[in-house]
Amino acid sequence: MTASPATEMNPSNRRLGMALVLGSALTWSFGGALARFITVPDPWMMIMWRSGFAAIFLIGVMLWRSGPEGALRNLIRMGLPGLGVALCFATASTSFVVGLQYTSVANILLVQAGGPLIAASLAYLLFRERVSLGTWIAIASVIFGIAVMESESLDGAMSPIGGALAVVISLSFALATVITRHYSHVEMIPAVTLGVIIAGVNAFFHAGDMSVTLMDGFVLFLFGAVNLGGGLAIFIAGARLIPASIASLIGTAEPVLGPVWVWLIHGEVPSLRTIIGGAIVMGALIAHSLGQLMTRER
């Protein structure tokens, strides 16, 4: 999803891309706050409804962009890389909702923030992509920061399930990023649409009573169609217009603002180790993105 040099040279396209990526980060940052409004006790039912609303929205985007024949053609052309991205996204979106039952929003979002740097290490392991010394230092910092956050599970201060699912989310997004970058011809929206469908079908077979209140239904619509589907569509549109380093830097708004909204709206305060470990992760990500940007500008 990197932009072409000709596209990046256009200042108006670059400003539009930055605005769209920022808009997607702001949209995604409200996910945890929305989830805390939902009173449905069964996380599988929540996943089913969220995935269903997101799938309807994303299918609409595909039809609007490419028409029925074009959407079907893009879906078929995805092949195994597209299926891999779909499975990664299904795993991540499922783990996010289930993980919220066991740990704080801040813990999940701040662990997830290390995804771009974890992707760099996976790219080296899977495809032997070159990784600079500065990137290795940033990766080590991210791993250390995540270890600080998840150390709470060792003394019982946090459920190990929540911490493990937070790491699964980060690894899933990182692997999806590596696959998308290596197979750049794969169209992202059909792959992610298939991912939310897989997550929804899987949740359907695990869910109990599928009825929800009117208020829960409205929040689940916002959680699925707007927060998940809309945020993704905006990000894809914007990320094609700017370099990946700028997109990663702007994307840090999500893990920074997400815990703030939950704190202001629901009074959920992150633990001290989550704040310390999260600060290490965010510092490494921001420093690495700024370094890449400065190198690019030179």
C-alpha cells in the first residue's frame, strides 16, 4: 500500500493522504470506548454482529468502487496471499473483542502499536528483507516495552489471557502487513472483507442467544460499520497517497488517543506498567518513523 513516486510528488495528494490516515486513526481510536458501552455478555455475539455490519459496509465499498464483476474478479485474484491477509484480520478482530473481556483497552492498543516494527522483523525472517541497525534497536525497544506491560500477568495483576491476545493481535497485523507488502498486487479491501466474514461465521457457531437490545444494536452498528469498516476504507484510501513511514507516524494517534477516550468516558485508568511499557513502545515507533522520514527527505 505504498504510494508511487509520482503520486507522492503531488503536494495536494500528500496532504489528502495525511488527512485520510489521520481520520482513520481517529475513527479506530474510539473502538475501545464503543465496546465498553455494549452490555452484551457474550463476546462471540458481539463479534458476530460487529463483523456482520462491517462486512455489509465493506461489500458496499467494493461494489461502489469496482462494480459486481470487478469486485468478484478482485476477490478471485487474491489467491493464497489474500487468504492469508483475511485469516490474519479475522484472528486480530476476534482477539480484539475477546481480549477486551480480560484486559484494558490501553494494554491492547499499546501492544498493537508495535505492529509496524514487529512486521519489519517478520519480513526479515520470512523474506530476508534488509533491516537497518536503527530498526533492530527499535524492534528490541518494542519487545522490551511489551514485556514490561505483560509482566503484570506474572504476579496476577492482569489476566495472562488478555496479555496473550494483545500479542496475538499485534502479530496478526504485522504478518498481514508483511504479506500485503510482499504481494503488492493483492487488493486489500476484498481480503479484509473476507476476513470479517470469516470472523463473523466463526462467531456465529460459538454465540448463544443472538438477540440484542435496540441500544446495543445501534452501538454494534457503529462498532462494526463505522469504526471497523469505515476506518479501514479511509485508511486504505489515504495510505496509497503517502509513504509508509508517514502513515505509521500518523497512525500512532490511535493507541495514544484510544486509552484517553476510555478514561474520559468510562473512567478506565491504565496501570502504571501499562503506561511505562506503552511509553517505551510509542517512543520507539515515533523515533523510528521520524528517522525513516528524515532519511527519505534527505
